[in-house]
Amino acid sequence: MNTTFRNEPLLELRRGPVRNEALQALAALDARLPLEVPMLIGDDVVTGQVFASVDPSNPTTVVANAHAATAAHVHDAITAAERGQQVWSKRPTTERAAALSRAAGILRSRRFELAALAVREAGKPWAEADGDVAEAIDFLEYYAQNALVLDAGRPLVQMPGERNSMRYVPRGVTGVIAPWNFPLAIAAGMVSAALATGNAVVLKPAEQAPACAKAVVDALHAAGVPHDALALLPGGDEPGKALVADPRIHTIVFTGSVAAGLNILQTAHTMVPGQRHVKKVIAEMGGKNAIIVDSDADLDDVVPGLLKSAFGFAGQKCSAASRALIHRAVADELTERLAGALSTLRVGPAADFGTDVPPVIDIAAQQRIEGYIDSAAPLAQGDTRDDGFYVPPTLFAGLPTDHKIIQEEIFGPVLSLETVDSVEHACELVDAGGFALTGGLFSRSPRTIEHVSERTPVGNLYINREITGAMVGRQPFGGGRLSGTGPKAGGPDYLLQFVEARAVTENTVRHGLVV
Amino acid sequence: MAPNARIPGMAAPTQERPLDLERPIREIGTDLAARMPRPRAVSTARVERRMTELLMKDPALRAALFRFVDVRPACSSPADVTRHLHEFLVDAESKTARRATGITGRPLAQRPIAVAAAAGVKRMAQQFIIGEDARDALPEITKLWRNGVETTVDLLGEATVSETEADTYMRRCEETLRALASAATKPGQVNLSVKVSALTPLLRPTAPERGIEGARPRLERLLRVAKEVGAHLHVDMESFDTREAITALTLDLLSKPEFADGPSAGIVLQAYLVDSPEHLDELLHWAQSTPRTHPFVIRLVKGAYWDHEVVQAAQMGWAPPVFTDRHECDRNFEALTKRLIDATPTVKVAIASHNLRSISHAAAYADARGVGNEDLEFQILRGLGDDTQAAIAATGRQVRAYCPVGDLVAGMAYLVRRLLENTANDSFLAAAASGTDTAELLEAP
């Protein structure tokens, strides 16, 4: 097992032969569609009411037929997980870490196939899909290593005649509710953090991407995680709600919308008769992220940085930019260049290497985003098409600050430009918002960079670059305010959310002598 | 392994005895060095030498000044200029920089400092950039022509992010070709280097076909104009991300029957790329199978995006596409030089280097093969290689100066790159400027 963490290398898709291999993997996957995603509860493979996940780039293609869990299935899965908890928590940390690392190896060996699956099931363009696989591998390796570090405990103050120690123990059965936008990475990250620290897991993946979640679960099972210690429950609201409400769940890990997150917090913190513990909720709930452009910014860097942040993966990342706060001195020039650049973006299928902006995830998302776009007059708009869930990349400018396009999370390819008088003015606007996930600053003044770094409420600030693409171990990810409960995924403190500390103090004095 | 060493037991590939190039290389190199200002084998031309030496010894100051040069065009007022300079100097872990902050921090000094600093940046820029546009640059260009030095003009500009900006760049190229043609005194004198990344906003590393289709109509039009005015059009190479698109587009367009009898055209081979020998295979194969009135020109360079390639590869977890060992890179440069010279006259060779060893090696090998000025030229960067240019020209070999043209804002990225190169610790020019012995500079890599 590695002792120093290195991020999994990304596929070098700029080389033709690598792209060919990717396309072959996609063809091989297509020949196997639709995939079957049953429930995995203990040792049982359980079937239920079937629902389909489809290719957002071509909705007539069914990617997977999944079996929806009911509240009863959730009950069964937690019962199995309580057994799994007994077994898994007693395994030495080294063994658990080795299993996660083996699972990472399995994902690595299926690299192209899994990227192809994310292309099909989540509509992620190749580079993003590959990044998703690589990040899943990173999470498994990183948390495996961090668990070993945590296992050593922390040093405490020692006195003569007294021996103090502190170690970390698993909290208990963990419910994971995963999103569709990083269908491999976030599922793998949340599940593996819980597993690494000795917790059994019940995973409820997003309805739109069950097959990706199954690939992660399969790898973990094959790597030696007992089936009782990791259940897979595809489905919609019902299993999610049942999971959160069950008194036997100790920790809930969630990534998704604010509304769903706040609901989870409320349910989880309502005591149920028989419950003997306080549930902990780890929630990552989105953002309304702004990039500040100062008068001394290099616009040659700003234009591609904004395009990538706002329109990459059609803006469907919690970290995506949806506001640009531009200094008056460069606003006109930047606006003109951005509008010109917008029309160079190709909207198309995720599987097409030439695509800049893929479709959004489903028809509900498409209609919701179109609703925002129709609520004001765009400054510029890109292409769209009607053979998938496409939305045209859209720029707005000069909307009033209280407009919903500026205030609400849209989660689509929409960017609004606002002119500001100063960086401080921009900071005030950011500060007035309810979210605090990511933010950006383009400036070449060291003092301005310092000032914004101190002033910003966001969890991840990116300077002179795009604001998406956090890497495990390099950019621990997560924000405050309504963006989440704070823990940094992919950072050194994340695993502390999944454990409780036990301090033991032994009196070593016998008959007045220290023994 | 020396470039001309052979694997023991293997017969020489030709009936000739292996050439001993080391002696002629030493002779040619020593002769060139003797023609340059002493005691430095290569001077940094009009760049302040003391400044160069100071910056090489003080990396923190170097970083501070480069960051200042980089931001200078975006500063709106004297106060803004001074504020940036002061901030960079305060942050620099450098005694010289700290001393300077005593001056830049004084409110009353703002205006004079801003004026002086702006003038300094402008003066530096003017050493590399010969004019704001073709008309502005003509006096300098015709002066070089009169001195027997050929030129190639490179139009600096902001990054192309829209179709409108690509059109603007194409129009500037066309105007430049016509302006130069109107001043030319002999055929073949007009020579323009163009960047595909400026001809389209559609270059995508994972989809070369988009950049190819985006740039095709504009490059095609420039080829027609070049043919019409009898100019040479050279397609520059850029970062590795774009090599596939640039190569495919260039070769594809030049394969059109319409361009078989002109214009003269060429491409670039970057010796720092580990797979450059295979890239040369592709270029030579194409050149041999595509008869053209004007031989295809291949400019051999070391490559100017080394840091970018290494940083990008490290962040992505890729093996760097470039040699990370300077000697390996230099040996590859010599191996490619030989293959190119052997491929004349199907191709015409341009050796673009300021490295005295690389230049002398190419000259020695060409002499041994009987390849002369009609098939081989040397290229230097205006402002950096002026002394080298003069020395090469004085020995009767053909030399061409690569002359950037553009305004200060557009030229800043180019300027920063050149300055970084010039003061980098492993730079040949820096070694030469610091007085390294000529014999040492001429040692086989």
C-alpha cells in the first residue's frame, strides 16, 4: 500500500490512441445495455419495481434497469448492516484500508469502461467522466491512508502516575444519499469514508445514475467488504426518507439540494422512540458561486476560466460559477469577448469529443433551467438541440441583484454578469448571499488576493483559474452557510466526521509507587 | 552517448566512415564566438547585462519584476502602476527588492516611479518587438534586409476566444503580407509566421478536428494571399495540446493541388518533445510524397513551452511529453539536425537556436554533406540573438531574424516568456552571458 498519496493520473485524452480506446470501451458498453441494477441487501440480490436510467444525450437509450427499494427494503438493509457493523468494525484498520485500496485497483482496471458508463448514464463529457473515475479511485486510496493515520490516535498530555490515551471508534451504521452529477466519485467518497473508519453503509444512489453506484459497490464487495457491511438501494424519495428516519442509523451523509438537505437535517434531528443517540448529518448542499474580476485581471485567462467554470458539464456542479462580478474598468471589453466566446461552444452529446456543453440530466432539469432562462432577456445565447435534454448556454448581464437568476441556484449552463465599482463592492455582494461554497478571483495584485482570501465566506476560493475541478488531497472541498455543514471532502479532517473519540485514563500508581 | 557514437558490432549504415564532427564544430564555434562582443560568447544584445546578471542571482527579485512586467499593461494610472510594483517588491524575499520598497512606498514618488517603470518596461519590450504593426516595423525590417539578414514576422496578439478575434488576426496577417510585399526588393523576401491558435477559437486538445475545421478557411486564405504576393508562410508550433491539429491542418492544406506551385510554406519541429523523431518521420514522409515547387521548410527549434508542458503533465499525472534532461534534449536536437540536413533538398532546413553548439553542429554537418545556403538557414529571435545573427551573417551563412510585431499589451506574454528564458539558470544565453568558456559551450551534449 502506498504511503504517500498521489492523485490518480487522468487519461491523456489529447492523444488519439487514448481517445480510440475510450470509444472502443463505449461501444463495448453499448453492446451490453441495458444494465441490470438490483438491490443488494446482505447476501441477497433483491428485485422490485423496475425504473430506468436513460442517456441524457439520447433519452431513448436505456442505460440501466434498476429495482426501486421501498421502506421495507430499507428496514431489511439496516438490519443486515447492523450485523455488518459488528463484523466490519472489528476488522483491524489495516485490513479495512487494504480492502479499499483493492477496490481502487478494481476501478483502475475498469478505467475506460467506467468512464464510458458515466458518459452514458450521467451525460458527462469524456474528460469529466474520466475525472469522475479518477476521483473515485482517489477517495478510496486517500481515505484508506487517512484511516491508518487516524488509527494511531492523538498524543495527549501525560502526568506521572497516569496513562492517557485517545483513539477513534466508528459511529455506527451510516446512510449515504448520493447525487447523480459525480455518480462514481461522490458515491465512492462518501461510502469509503464511512467504511474506512469501520462503519457499515447503506447507499441510496441518485435515481438518475444507479448503474454507476453499482459499479462502486461491486468493486468494494469484490475487494473484501462484507455484503452485510455495504448495501445498495436504488430508488427515489421513498428509500431516502426511510433511511434518514430510521432510528438505527447513526450518520447520514448527503450531497444534493438545499431543500432536500434541510429536510434531512430536520428529520434526522427528530428523536424516534427507542433511539438512543443523536444522528449526525454531513451535508453538501450546493452553491451560488461568483467569480470576481478585478481591473488588473488578464482577460485572456478570464474568458476561458469563466467559460469552463460556468458551462463545463452544462454547469451541473455544485462548484460551477453562475455569477461574474466584473470591475467597471474591464466590464465592457470582457462582456464583448465573453459573448463572442459563448458562440464557439458546441452543444452536443457527451460521448462526442468535440462537445463543450452536454445535455442536462433529465427533462425536469431541462424545464426548470428553461424557466430561469425565460425569466429575463439574455445578453447572448449558444446553440441548442432537441434530440436530448439540451439547454442553450446562456449569458445574462445587468440584472437587478434581487433577480432569481442572480439569487437562486440554477444548476445549469447559465452565467450572469454584474458590473461592480470595486473588488470590495464585489465582496459585499458575495457576502450578502446565502451560499458559501466556491468562489473565484482574477487579480494580479498580491494585496487584493490577500484581502479577498480573508474576506470571502466561501469554502473554496480559486485565484486566477477556473473554480471547478477540486482534487482529492489538494483542494479539500466543501463550504459553509447554506452550502453545507462544513466538512471538507478529500481533506485531512473529513474522516473525523465518521468516528467518535474515546479517551482512556489509567491510574498507574500502586501503593504509592508508579508501576 | 555522443550523437555520432555507434552501437558496438553494428556496421555503419553507409559505406562512408563515420564523420568526425567535433573538430569542425569547435572550429566553426570558435570562429563565431570570436565575431561576437567579448568576453561573452553570446551577449544578450541590448538587454541590460547587469540587469540580467542581477536577476539570475536573485530569483525572488526576478519573479517580482516579471510579475510587474506581466501586469503593467493592465494598470490604469500611475498610482496603479506603482501600487503593483510596490506590492511585488514587498513580497519578494530579496534584499534588493526590500531596499527598493523604501522608494516605491513613498506617496510623492508614485508618479516619477510609475513613469520610469513604465518606460523601463517599454524599452525592454522594444528590444524584442520591432513595431506596433507592419508599417511601423518596416524601417527595422528593411534595415535587416539591407544587411543581408532575412526576416520572418510574427504578429503578437491577445488570445483568440471568438470568431471575430480570429478574423481580426487573419486580416492583420493579410495586411502584413501586403505591406511587406510592397517594400520587398527581391522575390522570396516576405516571410510571415502564423499561429493556428490565433486563427480559430476552436482548438480543443481532445478534438483536433474542431480546431482544424475552424482554422482551415482562414489559413487557406492566407496561403492564397501569400501565393499572390510571393511570400513564404510559416505555421508556428505551440503547446503539445495543439500539435496534432496544427500538423494535420497544415499538411492537408498544402496537399491541395492549388498550392503545389506556391506559396513557399513550412512548419516547426520541436526537439524538446520526446516523440519528435516520429513527428519528423511524419513530416518527411509527407514531404517526399507531396511534390512542391518550393521545398517544404522545417524549422527546428528546441521548443518554447517547456514549463507549461512539465507543469501540466505533473498536475494531470502524465509523463511529460518533453525531455526533462537538457543534455538529452540537446542530443536529440543534433540527431534531428542531421536527419533534416540529410533530407535536403526535398525539405529546406531552418535551425532556430541561440545555442552556439547547436548552430556549429548544424553548420559542420551541412558542410560535410555539401549542403549550402539554398537548403539551410539559421534563425534567431530578434532582441535575444542579435550578436549571434551578426556573427553567423559575417561567416557567409544565411540567417533569418524572427521579428515579433504588436502593441505592448499584446506583446507582454511574449516578452515575459523571452525574459524568463533569458535569465533562467539553465539557459544557454545566460551561461554565455555569465562568461562560460567557449570550449565548454561547444562540448558535445
